[in-house]
Amino acid sequence: MIKSVNIDNNNLIDELQVIYNEFINQKLELKKEYVSNPYLKIFVFIDNDKIIGFMEISDVIDRYEINNVYVLENYRHNGIASMLMEKVIESGKESNIENITLEVNKNNIQAIGLYKKYDFKECAIRKGYYNGVDGILMKKEMI
């Protein structure tokens, strides 16, 4: 099941905080981020009352920017990232956004494959964006 997280979902935010801290090694205080960032949206994939994966986006006026995509290692290759992507695209259509953008490490072949599956196109290279490794800016037109 995919759910949209909001500031009132304390249990989901607390569980997501653990995933951020332990698995993706990012110290983001989600509760503060939700209060201070009105553009933040997070969709979570839940199985047996446990967050298995999530997609974090910024909803910036007429576009979405995908900030993070993560699926717990033991659950990868089961279509969870695809289901999350489909939910984000569906949400974007409902919001009449013009496009969805993201940056991806040029060495992350699996992620690039996922994005291309959903018609994201490479539109720029960001030299050294990931600690010296180039990033690829990708965009999906929605209109």
C-alpha cells in the first residue's frame, strides 16, 4: 500500500526518520522539515505495517523534483520503486504539473533504467555533482 505522509502522521514520520538516519545516512529532521518546507511530499510503500520504501519530492509550483528514492535492500527488485514512481506521476497529473525532474549519479544504472522506463530524458550533466562523480539531470514532460 502507498500512502502520502503528512505532518500529522507521527508514527510514519518517526519510522521514516530511522530509515533516513540508518540506511541512507542522511541527518534530516523530518518533523522540522515538514513544518518549514511547504513543498515537501513523501510517498511511502508500506507492507505489514512497515515502511519498505519511499519517494520524497518537492512540489514546486508547476513541477515536481524527486529528491530521494529508497527501497530497503531486502525488498529491492520487487517493483516497489516502480509503484512509487507511478504514484508520483499520478499525483503530478492530478496537480497539472508541467514536468518532473531529478538528478542521478551516472553510475546508478538501475535508477537510470527506472527513470527511462517512465520516459525521463537526460537533459544535462552536472560535472562532479556526487563527490566527484557526474550527475545526470533528467526530466519527464507531463504536458
